[in-house]
Amino acid sequence: MNARSLFSMLSSDLAIDLGTANTLVFARSKGIVVNEPSIVALRKDSGAVEAVGSDAKEMLGRTPEQITAIRPMRNGVIADFTATAHMLQHFVQKAHARKRLVHPRIVIGVPSETTPVERRAVVDAAYGAKASEVHLVQQPMMAAVGAGLPIAEPLGNMVVDIGGGTTDVAIISLAGIVYSHSVKIAGNAMDERIIEHCRRKYSVLIGERTAESVKIEIGSAFPLANPMRMEVKGRDLVAGIPKTIMLEDAEIREALTSCVSGIVEAIRVALERTPAELSGDIADRGIVLTGGGALLKNLDARIRKDTGLCVSVAEDPLTCVAVGAGRMLTDFNLLRRVSMN
């Protein structure tokens, strides 16, 4: 057995959606093998990794003094290089069932407006996770492929990828991005608005996980057919004791207004800057929403009302970027065309 065949036996190509909120890993011929929160728990004294992913998320807001749980990605880019490298290494090993002698080729999605320094940090973190090759692709391109859009055809495709840290709006044609814009308004900003609302209106402090649950359960961008309520527990900021409050969908919708308006405005700007020929295609084909934020109730209805265009949510918006990147593992001609390297 020669060195090349040995290497191919030991390696397994991976595609990674390195998100602010969640990281998904797609293994060639296997599909998505890792889908966990982008969180790392570290010991303050030594910096040693205590837990990664789902185990670390359980520690959010509950860690003892000597342990801190952090999100090493912020607004789609690396905020803590060391923690990100540890997290990537953990997920790569998990994808390969903890095998040590693995040096995969890795495709990673990044927001459309990252700087060369930010992209270099992602590449270095991937090589730190024992990658043999690293290819970076803009997340909206991956999302469009994962959503099944015909990106290689001479047609205008508009995709809005709403992640945890950023919302990417892109117009794609002939396997290229004609226009793209990234705004730092997405799922995490929505959670923060809900926390602010509870603090301001009820003088109650709730945690990140609780805010995310509120967003998922009763959050909406447009009035619901049937009103919804949700009981939430937090800490009374006046008395300093636990307190239970009842939230309604209308007040949460109001709290999320600035985030939703920011996303709609980014879409409007993209439509204004789209070449006329492609505008006609988008008028015919509409807008496709991907990413976890696309699951906000009635967001498609709100965008439809404000733009007058057909708006659809991808079949599985949470996995579109990872699935799109995974498809590029088997089509290196397409990967070469869309790679940012």
C-alpha cells in the first residue's frame, strides 16, 4: 500500500458550518454527524477545556467560579482563537469517532463580509484541528446549494441566511455572488432583545437559554392566527428572589421589531442594488430563507408584505449551509469556482 492510498484510507473529507450559535459537521458519504452549540467551557486557572458543545451549553449560567462557559465565535467570526481551535479539534475528532490519525480536507463556511485577517484565523484554526487542506466558502453560497437552488445557471437566485450572529443576504448567478451584504442582526440579537424586554418591563433577569426558548415558542415577526402565552422563570432584580412571569406573543413580537426591521431593510437594499435582468428572475422565483432565524414564526409573511415578493423557507433551514458545503465535497470543480482561498 503506497502513501497516497494509506492517506486516503485514513482521511475523510468534512464540511463545517462554523456558526456563532451552532456548529454542524458534514462527513462525506455519511451526512451530518455533529450538530452542537458553539460553546466551550474552560477552567479559569489553567485554561484547560472542561467541556465542548452540548455539554458546555448545559453549563451556561450554571458554572462554578472556577469554570467559565464562552461562545468563541461572535457575529460569525472568531472572537477567541484558542477556544475555537479546541472546539474545532473536538468536533473533527468526534466526526471521525475519536480516531487520531485523521487529516481531512475541510470546507468551512464564513460570512460574506469577513476580512482577510478573520478568514486567516478560521484557516489557522482548521489546520490546528489537523486538516490537510482548508477551503473557505461564503455561507450564503453554501446555503443556496443546500436549499437546492440552481446556482450555476444564468438565473438570479436570492438567498437570506439568518444565523446566530449574522444575516447574509446574497444574489447568486452563474456560481458567483453578484451582490452580498452581511448585517450583525440575527438569532443572538433577538435573544438579547427578549432579555432586555423582561428586564425593562418586569424587572426580571432571564438567561440566554430561557430567552432562546421564548423566541422559539412564542416569537413571531407578524401577528399569529392564535395568540400564544408562555410562563418564564427568572430572578426578580428588585427583591433578588426567583420570580415567574407570563409572556404573550404580542409583546415578544414588539421586542423583536428592531431585529426584524433590520433584516427587512438589508433585503430591500439588496433588491435596490440588483442588476435589472436578475431582478426579473427574483420577481419570478422569489426569496429563499435559510438558517435558524428563518424559523421565526411568520417571518416569511412579514418579508412578503414588505417586499411584495414570493418568500419561501428552505425545507430544513438549520442544515442548509452544512448540506451545501457537504455537496461541494463531491464536486471539487464547483468548490474551486466558489472557494474564497
